[in-house]
Amino acid sequence: MLHHQAAGQGPLPRLALARQAPGTATTHTSLTSPNQQLGTKAAPPRLRCARLLPLYGERRLGRRRGQRSPVSGRRALCTGTSRLQAAAWGTASQPRQLALGEVPAVPPTMPELTAKVTKTLNRTTPGLQIWRIEKMEMVPVPPKSYGNFYEGDCYVLLATHKTGNNFRYDIHYWLGRESSQDEQGAAAIYTTQMDEHLGGVAVQHREAQGNESNVFKGHFKQGLIYKKGGVASGMKHVETNTYNVQRLLHVKGKKNVVAGEVEMSWNSFNQGDVFLLDLGKLIIQWNGPESNRAERLKGMNLAKDIRDRERGGRAQVAVVDGEDEATTPELMKVLTHVLGDRREIKAAIPDTVVDQKLKSILKLYHVSDAEGNLVIQEVATRPLTQDLLQHEDCYILDQGGLSIYVWKGRKSTKEEKQQAMSRALGFIKAKNYPPSTRVQTENDGAESAMFKQLFQKWTVSNQTSGLGKTHSLGKVAKVERVKFDATTMHAKPEVAAQQKMVDDGSGEVEVWRVEDLELAPVETRWLGHFYGGDCYLILYKYLVNNKLHYIIYIWQGRHASKDEITASAYQAVILDQQYNNAAVQVRVPMGKEPAHLMAIFKGRMVVYAGGTSRAGNTEPVPSTRLFHVHGTNEYNTKALEVTPRASSLNSNDVFVLKTQACCYLWYGKGCSGDEREMAKTVADLIAKTEKLVIAEGQEPDNFWVALGGKSQYANSKRLQEETLSITPRLFECSNQTGTFVATEITDFNQDDLEDDDIFLLDTWDQVFFWIGEHANETEKKEAAVMAQEYLRSHPSGRDSDTPIIVVKQGYEPPTFTGWFLAWDSLKWSDKKSYEELKAELGEDSQFSQLTTEITSQDVFTANTTFGSRTFQTFPRELLVNKSLDELPEGVDPSRKEEYLSSDDFTVVFGMPRNAFAALPLWKQQKLKKEKGLF
């Protein structure tokens, strides 16, 4: 039962579950607060008490509003009102802090997007726009400050993407952990209004500090930086060339980097992470001894980004390796001067790892209004199908408590759509999920790739796959066949990726069968014949720009022994090594043959249900065999043996029936002329005898006798098939912790492929595993295992026989590179390593002049930058606990203490200036915060 109550009204009631056997009536007990009597109507101020509706019988979901909700053995969660009200709004002078799971209340005066904001929205220009909530208004953030977020503020981000001629939008609202209820509520409202302004096609994301989605982090390739304070304390987003900075940043993450300000002390350090000591003109990167190359490189990139964007390129970046501090004595002088004497560093802190299996736990809830009450009912679990979502209603999809998705049907009411996010937040509270749980709203017809791939199958009408173009004639789609052009495959790798073809299959081919765990060449007469009891290796060689490329197909029969399947994978590795590990390896489960493999055999491919072609085979050959022929040309045709019975037939296709007496070529009413022609070619491979051609409906009696008698079979006319709506997804993969972990990289490009990692590119009907040159050896060997684990744990319940393609760095085929925009084949040859980039920053001795300046007590303290200066004094009442707007003109807000008289300084800090200056910088900063001068 969903319950919401105002702040200060006691603890949240526990979640109550209602169950009912089909066809039986149910009695319910209302939830009441501890100070209420059962059955009374009293409720806390501003909140109607929640109650459960009487629920009866079983009905199919998708009902109209006003009908009662079925239970059908499922859980029903109810709230007492469709408007999820929470605590009262705080006052402007003393805003009440809102917990990150609490539902933002509707303000007395609803914020509205101003004309100034709507006119500047990037509807058709790809890119990012960010606004900060300041005094309940949206104020643009300078582009040079993108990636910097104050913990006391809330932000709204609009990301505009263009695919072909179409645009899609992501709107994020980010909640700092110290932000007020007012700001959080305003950010949520502005997000909904912005979606409406864009036509209701945006995906909305709620982002809590410290638990941002990969989509959000992906907008900031250099990393996120959390900064203390906010607009209420006078903090402005910095302009270029600002040097009065003293902070310590803790850098976390290998792909999506997040850096937060921490106490300026050795106590903040640990052995496994990277830290940046930012002193304005000098940024020192300290690498934990247990940090890896990727983490160090990301830390360096972030330091350079701060130097270039915030300091106009005028600051210097230097590196200290924690395991070898003695080689950088000048930089260590600065560290000890600012942080105090070097102390023992804490042990590494393990990264938070989310088990991939947890992501596969899916529950779908139906949301409806009934008699003024909100009812949320569980309707399905994994695997989910698209037809569960009815256009008239809204749904909540719970992914293991890690993420909550709200789907808004296009025919649902405007009120339901506007309240979608509030309902999700209430759901989080009722389920006792962490307040920082991510929430995403999806619009019917404009769903994100992340949402769609949680379903077993997601289709979009008026699309086609393969070599065709779609034309819409009235309500019936017509597919026009397009001639295959092999010359476009390498000139246009995006075409190769879509068609899954590296060329037209005219290269050199060798085929081996696995026999006694070794490879035996397949005789020429058996090329193109694949038996279900065998495993085969097919080596394909082709030229591109006078360079040889290799593909090894590993075909595994459904009835092959486990030893043979294992041997086929092992022999593929051995064969790959003979070609300097330059081959692309493709695992092909029986029945999942890719188009290029069929093209190699020029429409002459036959897959037998079982048996073997090896010499000395004593297994009897079936007297009757039925083959289902698929394909319209030599690039996509194969014959697949099926059970010889009438129910295996299909009116849309061609079948070959081979008996001891004759061979029939059966044409279904819906097959095309191209399909009939290709079937004749394949039939000649199956039987050398003359073929008896029969059309559907004119079969002789012997035909049905051979199939065991006449019976029903699929005979509905096949219109254009709906095809999967596919958006490729890239993941960084690891199993170093013993648990398979896949971290998604959004808006990916070639730069995201790091040479010391392994990546998985999921294009749905096939999965690529890209192996970097310097990847972990163990992970290299277990790439195929990790790919299998990815498919097994996928939330949508993926087919475990999905083809897996292993690609090595530097040997990528166009079927892989075509998924990346502007792939550069020379990128790997001139990319600099972390060590080379570090060397470019300079030797330790080059920083001696700057370190001397910093460590000089007369010149540098926590309160000054470089060079001395005389400050005008003001009464302490004008400086302590004052925002930027309240300070006297000309006062630097980061150095307020310098404007105190000597007497006032002693009164405020309890010590004279020279004693204060002798303190470590982190202690000075701490005192300034305590005394209201930070």
C-alpha cells in the first residue's frame, strides 16, 4: 500500500501487501497512524489517510478509469489521493531541507518556464544546455562551467540528440544533497513543463547527487565535479582565469568520472584512488599506489580540463605517484606544506559493484486512478513483452530497486502524465528503496533505448530489415527489394554494420570439421553442408586496401557433444594465433547463421537437423526429410531441416520434401518468385533426382502420406514483418571482482574504447566483444564466457544462442566500425600512452620556482594566491555569515577574513593572524566554515 504523509507526522507506515485468490472477495484493513483509531476518518493535516479499494475478481488490464482494479493474485498498492502531497513548502528565509526520497510538494505559486527560456531551447541543435535554480527561476550556466555542480543547488539539463532527420531529448533534473525543498520542487516542475513544451517526447531523469545515471554522466566525458556551497551562500559558477582556489578533489571512476571536494587533509586520501590538490596556478595529481592506468589517465584529463576551462590554460598540472613519492621532492614540499606532515595513507576503498543479476529483476506495475484513489498493481515479471503496455494507462517498471521507470501511455490523461514523477517517488518511499534511487519517465512512442531493451521484443511498425526499403501504401506496407552492392561495405561501414556484411562473400574460404577434438578438412563435395551432430570452423580471408583480413566462424551443431563444442572454441584460438591474432572470431549456434556466412556459400547452404558427414559414419540416414528454404538471393539463402510432418509447413515459404521415391518442391501461396528460384538451387544439393514441383492446394496423396497425414499448418498471409527497434549499446566489461559487471557508456564514440579494457557492443541480434591490446590476460581468455553471462543476465530474457563476435583492437571489421561515427583506422597508431602524457607535463625540478612561491609563509597562506596585497578593513558584522550580494563592494568572497581588523580577527578565530597562517590549509578552511567566513 502506498502511503504518503507530511513531514513531522511520524514514521512512514510499512508497505502492506494485498493478495486475493481468483474469484474471491477480499477484506482489507486500512493503514492508520499510531495516534488514530481503526475506522476513523481523521487524518494528519494536509494529508488524506490512505485506504485500500475493495477489489474483486479478475479482468484483463487496460480498463477505463473508474473501473475497479483486479488483483488476480498480484500485489496492489494504493494511495489515499491521486495528488501525492508531501510536506509544506519552506519559507524563503529558512528553507526546509527535503530528503532525496521525499516527494516535492506543489508550491503555492507554480513556477513556469519563461519566454526567455523557451526561446533558447535547443530543439534542433544537438548539444547540452544547463540551468541552475536561482530564486525559483531557471538561470543559464556558462558552458565553461558545465560539469561543475554545487551541492546546495538544483539544476535542469536538456540534451538534444539527432539521428538522421529525427531528434530525441533527455531532460535531467539534478538534486544536490544540500539543496532545499523549494529548489527540488521547482526543478521537478520545470522538467515536466519543458517536456510538454517539446511536445511530450523527452525522456525525463531524476538524478540524485552521488547516484547519477550513466546517461547523465555520459554528457560529461571529462567528469563531474561536486563543489561545496550553492547560490544561497553566494557561490557563482566560475569564470575563466580565476586563481583564488584551494581545494582537494577525490576522483572516482574509470569510465564515468566523479570528483568531489573533501577535507584538505591526508586523512582524506586512500591507496586506491586519485586525488587532485587544486591551488589555482598549480594542480597536483596524487595517484594512489593501487590505482590503475585508466583511473590515472582520467584524473589527468580532469586536471587538464580544469586548467584549460577554468584557468585559460595558464595553470600547471603536475603528477605525484603514491608508490614513488621520492622522485618528486619539489611537489611533495607543496603537499606537506598545505596538508601537513605526511601520514599513513588509508587502505583502498572498494568500488561499489552492482551485480549484473540484480539488474535482471524486473516487475511491472499498472497505475490507475479509481474513485479518487491511486492504485498501483503488480502485473508482470521478467520476461516482459511490449503488449503489456496499454496506451490508455501509465505503468511503473521496477528494475531490482536500482532504477524506476514510469511509462506514460499516449492516451492517458494529462493529469496522470503530469503526476508520473511524483508517483514514482511515492513508490520508492513505500518500497523502502534508497532515497537516491534513479527515476526515469518514458513517453509512449519516444522510449529510450535503455527502457526498450528491458523487454523481450520491442517493435516499431513501418520498418524493414535486410536489403529493402519501406513504402507505406494506405495501411499496408510494401517492401521494395534493393540490389546488394558489395562495394559500399568498406566505403560506408555504417551500411556494413546494418547489413552485417563485410563484403559479398567472394573471398577465400577453408572449412574444417572437428573430429576427435582436432581439425579435419572438409572435402569439396561437402562444402556448404552442415550437420547438427558436428562442429565446424570456417576461415574466411578477404582483401581491403591490399591488406588481408580474417574471419573465423565457429559453427556449433545443436547435437554436437560438449567436448566437440569446447574443442571448436579452443581450435579457433589456435587458428587465430597462426594469423597473429588478427582474426575476428564469430560463434554461430546452429540456426543462427549470419548473412555473411550464407553469402560465402552463394545460396548453397544446407543445415541438417542431426548426423555427420565424417568418414565411417554408421548412423542411418532418415528415409524422409523436409527442408524449409529461406532466402531471396545468393547472399541470404539457406535450407534448414525441420520435422517431416504437415504442421511444419508455412504458406509463405518454399519447402523441399525428399523421400525414397522422389523429391517434391512445394511452393506456398505466399512465396515470391525469387524464393522459388533460390529453392531450386538448394534442392539440387539435397537430391540429385528430378524435382516434382507442386503448388499449395494441389498436393498428391503421396505427398501427405510422406508427411504422416494432412493436418493444419501456418497459412495466414504474411504482411511486412515488424522489425526490432534497435539502438546499439556499448558497455565496459569486467569480472576482476569475481562478479560480471557491465558499465554502459552512452553517446559512445571510438575514443571510449580504451586499449587496456574489454568492451561489449550489443546490436541485439549479435553481440561484439572488443578486446583492447593491453587488456587483462584473464579477461581476454574469458571474453566468450563474459558474453554468455551478459546474455544470461540480460533483463529482457535474451536468446542465449545470439551470435557472439570477438574483435581485437586494430582488426575491427566494418560490421563493427559502422556502429561508430567517423571511425579512424589510424587512431591506435598515434595515440599517446599515459606515461607519454605524464612526461609531457614536465619533470619535478621544473616546478621548483612555483613550489618555492607556494611554500613561502610570507607569500602564501590559505587566504592568498600569489603575491602580497593590502586589504581594506570592515566591521566583522558586515563579513560574517554574509552572502555575496550582502558583502561590501570590492570584497573577495573567498578571502573574507583578510578584510577583518587584527582585533576582530583574533575575536573571530581565537588566535592572531600569524598563528592562523601556520595551520595546515585544511584546518584553515575548516575554521573559516565554522566561523561563517568561507
